[in-house]
Amino acid sequence: MADYPVTTLGLRIGSTEEWIDDVVADRTVNGAVKVRALYSGKKRKFLLRHLLNSSQRGTLQTFYDTNRLLVVTLLWPVDSVSYSCVFARAPRYSHRSVLTDADVELWQT
């Protein structure tokens, strides 16, 4: 399992984590609350935002091309925990003059 290059690419303000949880609460005909879920536990979804120079962009693109269908390890700096994740989509790039904004979405397995 390859390590996502967080230290090489850095993270920008706006990088987020979100819980993926399918809990649904409903009321029955007598007014009681029922909660259901189709899968056993919640998982995380990470949106990583980077500001990259051309070398860093090449690093990200190579990492994605090599691992796009594989499980990678993300060391999330917020809690210093390593998560096993997969790419939810290809990186999205927005070009500035010599720098590139990149958004990467990873889902915990």
C-alpha cells in the first residue's frame, strides 16, 4: 500500500473530512422513532486541497496514475491517524499563472 504524499504536496486551508453514514431516522404510524442503516459503520471522505508547482503536480499525477485503482494510506494531519483509502475520482486541477490548485477526493475503505 502506497502512502499518499501529504508532506510532499502539503495541504491548504479548506481540506476537509466528512462522515459517510447511511443512518435514516423515520417515525412509525404510532409516532415512535425508528433508525436504520444498511452498512455496519460510518466511514470518512476526505477532500484534500493542494497548491502545487509543476514538480508537485507531476508527483500527484504520477501517484494517481500508479494507484488510481489501489488502496493507499493517508496520514491525516488533523488527528495523526493513518486511513486506508481509495481515489473517488481523478484529481481536479485549476491553473493559476505558474501554480495549480488541485482537489483530490479519497474515501476510506
